[in-house]
Amino acid sequence: MDDFTVDPAALAGFELDLQDFGTNFSANAARLLAAVRLPPGSTGLMATLAPSFDNFRAAVSAAQRTDLTTIGHLGANVASAGTTYQSTDDLSAKAISAVGSDVLGGSAAGSSPAARGVSRFGGVQLPRLPEVPENPCTVRQVVDAAIAQIAVYDERFEEAIGVKPAADHLAGLVADWEALQAVGKRIGLLGTNDHITSENVVNGSTWLRSAWSGDASRTFGASADALGRSIAERGDVLDRAAKVVESGGACLERLAYNQAVGLTSAVLRPMTYFGATFPLGAWVPYIHRPIDQAMRSEIVSAADDLKKSAESRHSAMTAVVEAISRALEYTPGRTPPSFDEDDFRIEDRVAADPGVRKYGFGDNTWWEEGIDFVR
């Protein structure tokens, strides 16, 4: 026979506590998860992350629904235990009342449901987690300005070195890269929401079992502890994914900025030959024409440096995007994604002279250009 003790008030109270746990968890999760997405209209390299974010939201949402269902089952188990105990208690009270009536010749009152009371878990945490504001977005304007300024030289570079600086290395970067950092913070808050809910379930279950013993209590405790561990493990995964997304976003923001400023500075680099000063973009087609070898070497070297720098930044951005995509591959039970700060180290800003560049022949200025979007 199962020997047990139970405080009906604690059972009744923890049933209500579980409802509060689920409501708070669900409200925070729904609000935060809905905002884990790319800005509307994202294109280019950033848009390649859209399927990863879609899959992440779907997988995490499904896991959260499963947890809410389990919390509901725990509440039902507590309610069932309370009902079973109360039915037994009521029968005993009626029997005692009947005996008392026979002995005393009057009525003996049993305890009413209202008199039994409700005892609540005192360590509950039910915070409304904060909103994450969007970061000011300026890199898009920098990239747009760079494209507008150097696209005129694309055909010349393609003819000379097979690369269109604006079309190949900037057009795909027109995006609000700063938004990823805010998204990463929201994922971090989803992890916080999981940890809080796990603590509520585990600590609350421990409190309840101090007032409830027996086989049913042990079964309930095992189920509650398993749920708490599962939610906490997801919290660990989300914590790490948040670091990858937030750090990756900051890294991508700087790389996109440097790509725009670096390419513009390189394309507009003043070079002087035969008394004429023109940008590299104007001289570059001459590398395939009969010109002085020293002149050709200088132009080729400048064009190669431009190409190598652009390709290096493109590769770095692609690697970060792939790391973010991997971090968003959530499945229940997965280990936290890897995170190494060195993989997301923010490079120094490309130094570029924002001043006016004068082009022309001799002392005659034919046109001027400045990189006025440098910040």
C-alpha cells in the first residue's frame, strides 16, 4: 500500500501556479519569436538567411507548444490528485459526521471546499521580458551611395579583370545589416524565458513535493524534472544561437560598410600618367593596350588589390552568414551551436579620405568626386 501525505491547499495552489507558468511563458515566447525574422523586403546575401529564420521559428514554436501541453498535463495530474484525495477525505468526513451525529444526537460539520484554502508557491517568477528596439540602420545608405558612385566603372573593370565592383560585390549587400543584432538579442531573451520557466517548474515541483509524498508525488516529480531539464537545455541552445546571430550581425555590418567604402576608395583612386589624373576606374582598361610597362604594372597591381580585398570580404561575409544559418538549425535535444569570438572579430574600419578628389589634365580640373558617405 502506498503511504502518502498531502496538503490539499498546496495541490490546489500549484495547479494555479502551473497555469500562470504556462501563460507567462506563452506570452513572452509568442511576442519575442514573432520578431525573430529579417526586415521586410530583405534581398541579396541577407535574404539567403530567410529560410533559416523561418525554419527556426517553426521548430522552436513546435517545441514550445509541446512544453505547454506538458505543463497542462502536469496541472491535470495535480488536479486529479487533489480531487482523489478530497473525495476520500469527504467520504471520511461524512462517516465521522454520521458517527458524531449518532453519538451527539446532532449534526457534525465536515470541512467545506472554501474552508480548505489554497497555498501558492512563493518562488514564482512571472516577468514580462522587455522589447528589443530596432537599431538605427545606416549601412544600407552607405552601400547605395557607393553603388551610385562607382557603377559607371563596372564595364571597364569587367573588360580588364572580369569583375564588376558594384554589381558583383555591392548590389547583394543592400540590406539593413544592423537588424541582425536586435534579432540576436530577441533569441537571447527567448533563452531567458526558457530558463525562467524551467526554474518555475523544477523549483515549484520541489516545493509541492515537500507537502505531498507517495507514488503519485514521485511520478509527478519525475515528469516535472524532465520537463524542466528539457526547457533548460533549449535555453542553453538559444543562448548560444543568440551570441552567434548578434555577434555575426555586428561583424556583417562592419564588413558591408568596409566593402562599400573600400571599393569606392579603390575605384576612385587618383592615378596620374602623361600629365592626366583620372581614377583607377578610368585607367583600368588600358592594361590590355600597348602602354608603358611600368604604367601597366601599377594599374594591374591596383586592380588586383581591389579584386583580392573585395573577394576576401565577400568570403568572410559568406562564412558568417553560413555560421548564423547553422546556429539557427534548432531541433529538440541538439547540442548548443559552437561559438568562438575570433570567428566574429570586427575588423577595423577601412580608412578613406572623405575629401574631394580632383581629376583632369595638368592644372585643369575636369571633375571632382568625394566619398562623402564615409562615417
